[in-house]
Amino acid sequence: MPQIAPHPALAGRSVLSLMNHPADAVREVLDLADQLKADPEWPQALAGRSIALIFEQPSTRTRVSFEVGIARLGGHPVVLAGRDMQLGRGETIEDTAKVLSRFVDAIVIRTVDHAKVVALAEHADVPVINALTHDHHPCQGLADVMTIRERFGGPAGVRAAYVGDGNNCCHSLMVAGALMGMEVVAGCPDGYLPDPDVVERADAIARERGGRVWVVTDPREAVDGAKAVYTDVWVSMGDEDQEAERLRVFAPYRVDEALMDAAAPDAVALHPLPAHDGLEITRSVYHGPRSAVWDEAENRLHVQAALLMHILG
Ligand code: CP
């Protein structure tokens, strides 16, 4: 049965972006996630603990993987739809943080505005985990790197290419990959590039470990030599008013068989899901032999359970 000593950089700490967490802490989370995946007998590490799961945006994978993972570790997930909370009727994030801290041992939140999650963490007396904001999706980034590592080893030195919108998943892949010494290249159109501050900070982290993070605008240049070709939805939650323009701009960035052929011969396709067949990826790719998306989705369960074990001990 997997057991751990919680990493001091994670014990009792919030996880909002991975940017401020040391590489060895992330590696220990990935190692524990591998153990949890291999061993169906999970420790009751969260016995007697309650964890609030606030969803202000829709979710399938994040909600189910957190809920199932917490239950398998013996804890009690308290799922809250944002619209059903007083938060949805104007109660402040500060007051919500203070009250929830009296009831639960940690708060997991999905919302568009990253500043809201930062504010929640500032005012809460318990750790806060970002379950997706417009800027970062750290739990997804951990699952992505776990999937790359189980396919190719390392993952130091492995190259991953992100193609499409330089969004939250792009940022979190860059940061998680950088912490593991990977090469992460984003191929994105002008106007939809990842945040240059995230790129700069991720590149600095990667270079300390022999890796690199950089951006190009040509999708074929991005995937050249890449072992993992990653894409995400072109119209993220909160961007719906830009749909027509985004579909036009991103059309050359579709991950199809031809783009996969331009990557390394053993490359796998990654996608956080949900996927949109014929838009950012074709069904033939993500349902095909080069797809790793189902492992990637499953790994959310293991990596989040490992993260909670480190945070809550
Ligand atoms: N990848 C991901 O976060 O999926 P959900 O939106 O279904 O949670």
C-alpha cells in the first residue's frame, strides 16, 4: 500500500499554478501517483477529512476524478456548484474562504478568474487547489507529464509540442514539463501566444534542469522531433464570444494524421478532453493507435490523489 512522508513544500500548502513549487516535490507527487496507479489498495490517508469541491464551470474529468479519489482515500468530498452557493449571489470570496475553512480541510475550486482563486487561497485557513482557471490548470499539467513519463521515461530531455491556443493547459504543460527538465515548445498563432511571463519563467526553470521552453508560430516546426503532440479546445470556457474568429485562426493548427506524421515516429497525441472532432483534433488521431488521451484522463485520478496525500498527509 503506497505510503509517503508529505513533502514540506506541499504539506498544508495551496497549489495554484506549480510555478512556485520545487521540482523534487512535483517528482514525488508523480512517483506516488505511479504507485497509486499500480496498487489498487489505497491507504485511508484522508480518513476523517472533508474537502470542498467548488465548480463554477462545467467539468466531467476533474469533478469525477477528485470525488472518486477523495473517497478511495477515505475522505469526504463536498461537491458545490457555484450557482447553488451564496458566492453565486454575491457573498464575497473572503467570507466564503473564512467560513469554508471552519468546515473542511481543503478547498478545490474551478472558476474562470485566476485572481479569484488567489484571493480564496489568501483568505482561507486551509489549502486551496486550482482545478482550472483561465490562466492555469496545474492538475492537468501533472497528469500530462505523468503520461509522458510513463510512455517515454525521463521525462527530462523528452520534447513535447503544444499546438493551438496558448491557454491554461499550454501554461501548465510548460511549467510541469520545465520542472521535470523537458523540452516544451508551443506552436501558436500570433495573437494567441502563451503569456510571455509564463514562458520566460518556465524556460528559466527548464534550463536549470537541461530543458527548454519556447514558442513558434508554425505548427509543423513545433511538432518536429516531438514525442508528444498536445492540443486543447480552441474556444475555452469564457472565450465563447470569440468563437467564429478563433475557428478561422486556428484551422491550420488542427492535430490530424498529417501533423502527427511530422512529429517523432513514436509520438503520442495528448488532449485534456473534451475533444472536438475535426476542430483542434481529428477522431482518427485521438481514437487511434497514437492516442494517449485515455491514459492521460485516467492519470488525473492518480496524480490528484497523490497531490492530496502530500498536501493533507
Ligand atoms: N480536462 C479537464 O479538466 O476535463 P473537465 O473539464 O471535464 O474537468
